[in-house]
Amino acid sequence: MTFVGWLQIAIVLALVLATAIPLSGYIAGIYAGKDNFLSPVLRPVERGFYWLAGVDETREQSSFLYAIALIAFSIAGFVSLYALQRFQNVLPLNPQGFDAVGADLAFNTSISFITNTNWQNYGGETTMSHLTQMLGLTVHNFLSAATGLAIAFAFVRAFARSSAATVGNFWVDVTRVSLYILLPIAIVLALVFVALGVPQTLAGSVDVTTLEGAKQTISMGPMASQEAIKQLGTNGGGFFNANSAHPFENPNAWTNILQIWALLLIPVASVIAFGRAVGDLRQGRAILITMAILLIVGVGVIYWAESAGTLGLTALGLDPSAGNLEGKEIRFGQAMSALFTSATTGTGTGAVITMHDSLTPLGGLVPLFNILAGCIWPGGVGAGLYGFLVVAIVAVFVAGLMVGRTPEYLGKKIESREMKLAMFAVLIYPMVVLGFSGASVLLKTALDSLNNAGPHGLSEIIYAYASTNANNGSAFAGLNGATPWFNTTLGLAMLFGRFAYAIPVLALAGGLAAKKKAPASAGTFPTTGPLFVGLLLGVIVILYLLQYFPALALGPVVEHFLMLSGKAF
Amino acid sequence: MLSQIRPAIVLLVLFTALTGLAYPLAITGIAQAVMPNQANGSLLTTSAGPVGSALIGQNFATDKYFHSRPSATQAQDPAHPDDSSKTIDAPYNAANSTGSNLGPTSQKLLDRVKADVDARRAAGATGVIPADAVTTSASGLDPHISPENALAQVAAVAKARNLPEDKVRAVVEANIEGRALGLIGEPRVNVLRLNMALDALTSS
Amino acid sequence: MSTNAKAQGLFDPKIIRAAALDALRKLDPRKLAKNPVIFVTEAVSLVVTGFFIRDLITHESSPLFSGQIAFWLWFTVLFANFAEAVAEGRGKAQADALRKTRSDTRAKRYVDSKNLSEVIQPVNAQDLRVGDVVLVEAGDIIPGDGEIIEGVASVNESAITGESAPVIREAGGDRSAVTGGTTVLSDHIKVRITAAQGSTFIDRMIALVEGAERQKTPNELALSILLSGLTLIFLIVCVTLWPIAAYSGTVLSVTVLIALLVCLIPTTIGGLLSAIGVAGMDRLIRFNVIATSGRAVEAAGDVDTLLLDKTGTITFGNRMADEFIPVAGVTERALAEAALIASLADETPEGRSIVALAKSRYEIAAPSLPPEATVVEFTAQTRISGLDMPGRVLRKGAVDAILAQSATTGTAAPMRNSGGAGVLVRQATIGDLAPADFRQAVDRISRSGGTPLAVSDSGRLLGVIHLKDIVKPDIRPRFAELRAMGIKTVMVTGDNPITAAAIASEAGVDDFLAQATPEDKLAYIRREQQGGRLIAMCGDGTNDAPALAQADVGVAMQTGTQAAREAGNMVDLDSDPTKLIEIVGIGKQLLMTRGSLTTFSIANDVAKYFAIIPALFVTTYPELGALNIMGLSSDKSAILSAVIFNALIIIALIPLALKGVAYRPVGAASLLRRNLLIYGLGGVIVPFIGIKIIDVLISALHLA
């Protein structure tokens, strides 16, 4: 680790914070239905959308209706994306002449993009036509992010309001987020990306003759526009197989900084906006500090582990000073690679600039832990905020009893119904991740997909299910997921991870909104300040350690000890 | 409940048109008009035509040129054109992109690196081997190598081209890109640009 | 607090023995089904016992090991049952003491309860029905809960309260309720039965301490959901561990997986949860408070505002007439005589004290009630009472009410909302209508904290009576304690604002409601609740009943009316309004004990993982020995130590569960810091030490 490296990390994080603060005010305005400087241009468009869709923007929905709207929208998206893939061979804009995507892969990919996961059991440049990339994948990059933030809005309203029967209007929230937040920033970001070297063309590929006389076919496409929303919406689905490691998606250190900035921006701003919405900035600040600590500690561990290098390779005569370079790009360096890896798994983006499968055991343990915890520091657009709040509710319940009061968070009492829903949401993760992992290690078809043997292979499987369940999308990419078993089970994992979590969250929102807000007093459990931050950290670490310690022990932890003793598989 | 179907379909269609067609096409239009070089891949040309992209790495196999990092990209096995699972090694295949995805306790990785290191030692390399010289990149298309790697190859390239070593070294050093503002980025050498400069040196 | 002979030490050997037997009886799965965590433990104990028997026969693996695991797993279940049984046992002891008071009493019932002619029939107390009227004479035991409709007597209530000093119970007014089981010491009373056998106060008290029919309180339910959820999660973890371990080359035996499961699931808090609840109710009774539901106790912990009646709660309540102050032109004697006549039919203590003062100081003979006289009863709305005689309309009551009536003869002035405070005031004010000396006298009385009562004769103001009110001593520090806990105190009184202010500042309350009618009280409670605050109130009069019912915590005084006791959800046998502080403390302590032990239970799991995981896999991966930071001697001893610790910690924490976590009236932040350090951090560290010690013992004894 070097001083310059940490300085690079600090600069990017400072940039994120500095821009997130004003953006949080803007987001709070969108949440509350207020006008802003873009309204003169976008309001007519917005109203036109409502008129065509038959949406009455003044009518709010109960949490039940909100959930129905969510499901309807997701089903529509799934069907359209599935159809696009299955018919791409007869649709236009297919310069490479790709075949229709196979049924199980199309199923997996459709669920993947609807749920903001963007797990890709395929390589973009070898499978997806330009039309599919644009009309299917780019569109759902926008819509899945907007959906996530809409759910978060509903959840925040549950805390901000008292004795309320409604939690917002799903269609209004999705439309406003897409039009006012995602689209404008994506447009600017896309153009900056092009200026910095990211290609944007409708051509399929270009052929060149190398200096040595060989032919190189270079795949091309409209990638700057997709890259912008891929990062901004914490989607992570790359145009190319190598994702943000591909020099076209991420040409230099500047684009890399912008990519990290983009993927952190809205999640961080949402947390601050949450504080604004409930009328107490310190609430948002406490949560943000907790998230920041977990994120930065992760960065530190990855940076340290990767800089130390791989013992086995150093023994063969490699220069250890550059650290572990297998699966890394020269132009980024260890510090930025560590930051990207931690941020991408802390947010649920899932884009990669280094191959996670090639990370050292401890370097790989951090992204794995991040996604096992559900990607909640700071989490995906919307999903991170409500994911973290559910954990906060559980923490407040246990600790709240310790001050001798019925537990309450932000003035809302946490009672049986809340615990039932929160525990249900929390239960989904270990059930899906450990359940499917346990099943996979017993099946030959699953084991055949492994790229690494021994504990690292176990890590590949657990990482896959954890990533899909948390709607992250990154992978220990050696795992060949394009088999019927994995396409199906990973698809189900994504489905459960998104909806079996979001539906209880909306039900929670409905119940909490209807409660009366109790005013704070000297006897109220404090949810701001260092004590609360410490409590949250303790609960998060212990809760997830307790669930996944055995799996982690048999995967990255034992691999680390084995590496130190020189064993290989 | 049925009242939610119409907004679902209509908004989906509207946003598909807006974000799926209008947005990317608009960006494409502006990019092609205002920034055509970047928009089309930052291609580098010589008198013979486009020789590659400044951003995409290439495979250099002869001794006359500086070598890139090893690459894990694959291509369809021409002997089995219809079986997608049959592939052969094809470094720097820019129609594909992949890393090795081998972990640090992988025997395959250790064997592969050992073979590469032995080859280098046989070719006369002494001291520590630069790490990037025997490790694959994440994309398989990394256009850069580390300055140490480039400098380590100077002797072999100079010998192959019959040039004095310091001339070659000078070319290398002229092509080392450092950190912008002393802070942003990493020290690196673009292999294609380096080799083009080398060719220019020889022809002049 | 009265010395309660029912209090016993923590480890009464009789209770322990009974509890041990009860623990075995509770092994019945139908009983355990209420407690999911322990039920799961019992289920897997059966499985391990099965494996133990198999090992005995086939020697597939060490029967010594599986036998010990089975043994300690059963004891985990038994210890949990034992905890609950001990808590219930202590409660049962209380209940049995109470039951003794309900011996077979004979009652003297009036055959015709409407027409109280002298026909009395002797019946068993069990056969009394609601509405029956009984005669209770000196020396008799009152046969059931009821209301005195005629007479006054002194009653020994030590059977209920433990207080042997007798109390006065009388018809009319706020002290008309009597409880079955108490003894009349003097005079006689006619009592109308208001509660059937089986639902009297004693019955309810017994039901509360006998844990068997106890229902889970809301917070307990929520906590149980958390624990069940955690149990499910750990079940998933253990079940999926088998294939994952298989992949890693280790075949885990079911015994060992079950050992891991039981160590992980929150057996500590799962086993102690009901004990904590029962002990909490038990503690309440030791403080002489009867709660009719556990829900009320939890609500007590959450209270934000406390509404206290002035008369009887903050002050002693027996306002005594102290002096007669006439207006100019009227003699003291004339005023006294008028006051006496107006109070002839007044059965209240105030009225009687006026009669007594007039008689004693002015030697006015008390005339009997003329037959043509009509009595005007006191109502809380008019705040006036009096007598209509031929030629004279005598009234006495609140000063502003009398003045208003004098101004518009016969009818009271309409009410008007004074805005903001929501306190309704009469239209007339003292300044408009009264002579200066009268005003001065009223002011003097009010400022000294007394209550002025104006007297009028046929519309003409005669003067004012000074009723003195005495604030109970040592009330100020108790209110200060409440404030430190974040609870606001509010005094409610029918007095005028000046009087109220004087008493409020003397007593040290945060706020007061003056000239408050029962509707005002109710409105205030509703307003607080609208604002999301929880409100508690004490009361004893029938007019308190609606407010007591509306409040989140309604504490009725034992010395109050039956209506009040029915409306509230708690009864304070000591009739001490500041008892609410103890009640709040117990409520908070109950929740705190639950939270602390839950935190402790979950934090324990960290150390258990560090014990068990290396033990499970060290044969396949010797490198994992690095995780064995406790340096446990062998894999079998590590697992066994963890299981033993898991069982023993339940027993070790029983005293804490029964006694409750120490409660201090401080703010939430410092409470949290303290408890988090002790039970959170402590919960992480203690098992490391405990497991290590047990491991050393086990390997020394060569048990594994």
C-alpha cells in the first residue's frame, strides 16, 4: 500500500460526498413532488407520460397497490426483454448476426436485468445484438434503478409520515426518478465518457491489420450510453464480457474515477436525502457513517491483501512490489482496483475492473462478505437504503429493549408485525444462498462448472448465489453459469432476492406509515451519534458472521491459510 | 388491480422508446458528429491503414517488437466450428474479452506462470521478473505493460533489430506515461504506440 | 411500600424442589410447543439420544461422546423448563397465600335487593351473584367485591394490602368500594355485589401470578418472532453445512451438526423469556400493584406523560373547612348557618366538615331536613350543591359558578373555550360581580393553596368558606426522578387556576390543568395520544373512570370507587400515586431484562463458532487450527465444552432473569451504553473464558 494510493482513494470518496450532498436535496425534492430547474423542460414530458398511461398523479396508493404496480411493471419488463432476446435473430440492428438467445439463458438474463442484478451468463460481444443491448438491457438499467429508488421512497415515506394510509404513487415515483435523476445525469456522463475514449457507434466491429500483419477484429457498439447508466443505476451489466476491465468500457484512470463516482453517487445521496425526508439530517448521517466505515475497511483489507501479492507466484521469482496482478489491468493500479471492488460489491453494482476470481483469498473475502450482507453499504439505488433500514430495524429492536422501552425507530414502534416482516426478509438470504450452494455442491452438473478446485471452487459457487441473491451481479467469473442448472437456480435467486425482499419491505412500509409518530424524549433510544453507529456495526458484523461463518471458513478463510502454507489445487 | 396493467405496459413502451432508442441514438449522433475519433474506437493508423486501437492491446509474437502481457482470450476452434464449447487460445482476440479467472491456489495458474518464467530465464532474464509479464489481465486486452516490463525487454528487442540499446531505451522512456497531476493513474507504457514509435525509428 | 409477608428469598428450597419436578413435567412436547427455540432443542435431543443408543449397539462412533452430548442437550431443555418453573413457583406461593383469604365465607343476603326490607337469608359467598345486596356487620368478612350503598364502616384490608391499619369505607363519595376477603371492624354496611365469584380482584391477581394461563404480551410476542426467525436461520446454516463440508472432504456426523445447531440457536433467552415475564408480574405484586394484563406493564415502561389528580393523590384529599369569611354586611354566624343548611344533605367529607365546623365553632344546632326541602346534588359540571327551602335557595360551590349563578339566577353560565389551553372557563369572572373584600378573601385563600367555596342565599352572596388542602410530603423528589426518566407530570384539579398554580409549584409538577372537568381530563388524554404520546394516570373517583379507561396506563387507587377500579388496568393497593414511579420502573426493567439477555444470548454465538468450527474441520484442514484461538484441547472436547457452556449459562442467568437487570432512572443514552457494554461486549467475551475453563476440566477428567 502506498500513500499515493490512499490519496487516490480519498480524492474519489471526497468527490462522491461533495456531489452527493447537493444531489440529496434534489432527490428529496423529487421524492416530495416538488419542481426543480429541469421542470420547465421535463414537466410536459412527465405529464404526457401520465396522460398516455392513464395515471392520476394526485392519487397515491396504499402499500398493497404499490406492490401490485411494482409486480405488474416487472412482469411487463420481463416479458418484453425475454421476447427481445428470443427474437433478436429476426429483429434489426443485429450487425454481428447473432442467433436467438437460448431459452434458459434468456430467462436468466431477463430476470437479471429486471432485478437490477445484471448477472451475465453470457459475453455481450458474442451473444447480444445491438438492438437487444439498447432496447432491452439499457432500458432496464434505467427502469430497475428507478424501481429500486421508488420502493425506497415508499419506505422512507412510512417513517416520515404519521397515521398515513398511502405510501406514494409507484408510477409517479418511477417516472420522476427516470426523467429527472437518471436520464439527465446519464446523458452528461455518456458524453463525457465518449470524450474520454469510450466508443459510441452502431457498427458491429472493425477489422485492423496489426504491425505484424495479423488480423484483429475489434468489437464495437453504442457503449458509452450504456456505460453511463450501467454505473449510475448500480446495474453493472457490461457491454463486454470483461465488463469495466475492458479498455473500451473504461479506457483510463479518469473514466475509472468517473465510474466509481457514478456508482456511489445516488446511493450515498439517497441516504442523505433520507435524513432530509424525516426532518433530521443526523439520522441519515449516522447511517452514512456506518456504511462508510464498512466500505472503507473493506477497501483497506483488499488493498493490503492484493498489494502483498500471491505467495506462490513470488516464490517462482515474480517481483512482489506490484502485488497480485493476475486478473488486473495496468492502467488502474492496486488502490483504485481495491476501491472499485469494494464499492461495486458494497453497492450492488457488480461491475468489475479486476477479475474477482483471481483475487487473493482475503482480497476475495471482502467482496464476498459485502454481498453476503446484501450489498448495503451503501447499496444499490434504493435497494441499499431500504436494505440497510431493515437491518437497522432489527438492531433497534434488540437494543431498544435495553433502554426499557418498546423498541421504536424514528418514532414508529417496532412490534410483532414489523418483526415478522423483517425476519422474513432477513431469512430469505441464507435460505437461498446456503440452500442453493448446498444443493450445488452435491450435483455433478454444478461441480463441472467450476474453474478452480478446492476451497476456491466453493467460493465460486457461494459467491454466485450470494451475488445473484443480493442483486449484485459480479462473479467469480470462472464459474460457467450458462448451464440449465445455474441459469435456472441463479435466476430464482435473483427473483427471490429482489421481490421476496421488496414485497415485505412494502408491507412494512404500509404498517409503519399507518402508525402514529411518537415524539422523542430523554427516554428514547438514540438513533444518532457514535453509540448507534457502534451498535449498527456490531449487529451487522455479528449477524452476518453468524450466518455465514461456516461457509466462509470453508472457502476464503481456509484458502488463505492454505496459500500461506503453499498448497495448491 | 387490473388498473395497474395499462400504466405498466404504456410506461414500459414509452421508456423503451425514450431510453432504449432516443437516448442511445442521440448520444451516438452527437458522438459521431462531435467526437468521431473516440466514438469509433480511437484507431491508430499508419500509411498502410488502421493498425489497431490505442485502447486495445494486441498480440506481438516476434522478437522485433515489444511483447504485451499474456492474454486469456479464446477463439472458436476452427476444427470444430459448431461446438461452442471447443475453443483454442487466441490472445488479444478483440471480439471476445476475458481473464483467466484462476485463483491464487490454482495449480493451473502456478504451472502456467512457472512455464512462462522458465521460458524467460531460458531467454536470459535475470533477477525478479516483472509481475505483469507473466500474469494475464482482467480483460485479456490490456494495451499497457509496466515500465519495468518494457525496460526488461529492451535488450532482446535491440538485438533483434540491430539497434544500440540506449536508442531503444530512449524510445521506451519517451513512451512511459506517468501519473496525471502526479496523482491520477499509474505509470504505464502503451505497447502498440511503443512499437509504432520503434518502427518509425527504424524507418527514419 | 408495605412490608409484604409474602416476599421470599431467591432460593426457597421448597420452591426449588417443586420447580425441579415441574421441569420434568414440562418436557411434554405439547407444553413446549409454545416455546419454539426450546421445542427445537427437545426435538434434536431425541435424535441425538437415538444416535447414542445406536452407538452403544454398533460402536460406529464413540458412545461416550454422543452420550454426553445427549445428556447435556436434555439438560439444556430441563434447565430452561426449570427457569420457568421457578418463576411460576414463586408466583404460585403468592397465589396460594391469596387463596387462603377466599375461604368459605357466609354472607347475609337481602332476599329482595331492590327493596331493602329486613329479610336476610344466609348463603355461601360462592353463591352470590352480581346485584345481590348483603349486610356485613362488625366482625364479618366481606363476602365479595362490591359497592357500599348504605352505611360507613372501618375495614381491615390486610388480606389484600398487607396493611393492618384499618381504612374507612363509606357510601357515596370516592371510597365506596370494598373487596371480598377483607374484614369489617366496626359499624355495619350494606354492600351491593359487583363482581361474580371467579372474576373478583383476588381471582385476577391469582391468574396473573400463576403462569399457566398466561398469555404472551405484545412485546414478548415480537421478541419470540425474532427468536424463531433466528432459529430458522441457524437451522438452515447447519443443514446446508453438511453438503458444503462434504465438498470440502469432511463428513459431519448428525450428532455434531445438532450440537452446533443447539449452540447457535438462542437457547439462553429462549429458555429464560417466560421466566422473565412471570418474574416481572411477581415483582409488581411485591410492590402491591395488581395489573389486569401484562400489556399494561409493558405500556408502563413507555409512558411519556403522567396525569395526577390533585385531590387524594398529590394532596391528602380531605379538604377540611377551616374558616368562614363573610362579605360586608353579613355576620360569620349567618354565613355559617347558611353553609350548614346547604351542606345538610351533603354526604361528602367536605360537606360534613362544613357542618362540623359550623356546629363546633358557632354552636349552631343542626336542624333536620325540612320535608319540603329539595336537595340540589353536587355535579362535576355545575360544581354547585345546595338546598331549596320555602323562601330560601341556598347554594354553595366553586366561586365562579356561584357568582355566575348569582348574576343570572338559577342557571349556570355557559362554558367557553379559552383557546390554546383548551380549558373551559365560565363567562363570568370574579372581578366583575363580587365586592372587593370578597375578592380579597378568595385571593388570599387561593394563594395559600386552599380552596374557596362561595355561599349564596337566594341569589345573594353571603361569603366564602376556606377549605384547606394539604400536599403530601416527599412528593417533589419523586417527580424529579420521573423527569429524569423523560416523563412529564401534570396535575389535574377542579380548583381555580390560582389555587392550582400554588399547589403545582409546591408539589413540583411540570404542568397543571385547572378547573378541569372530567371531560377536560379526557380531552387532554386524547390530545396527548393524538400527538403520539403514551399517558398514564392515577385516579380514584367514579368521575375518573372514563379517563382511566382512555389512558394507556390507568392506575386506580385501592381506596377508590369500584367504577374506577374497573376502568383502570392496574390497582395500587397502597393508594400511593407516586407508586407509578415504581410501576414505570418495573415495566422498564422487564423490557430491559429481555433486551439484555437477548443481546447476551446472540453475542455468545461468536465464541461458540470459534470453538466448534475449527473442531469440525481440523482433520481435513489442519490449517484451520489457526482459528482455534481458545486453544481447546481436542475437537471432541471443544464441541462438548460449547454444549456444556450453552446449558450451564441458562442456570447461571436464572437469578438475573428473576431479579431483573438493574434499573436506574437515567436517560436512554447512558442506559444503552451501560447495557451494551455489559451484555453486548460481555456476551462476546464471557463464553470464550467459560468454554476454555470447561474444556480444561473435561480434558483433565478425560471425558472427551
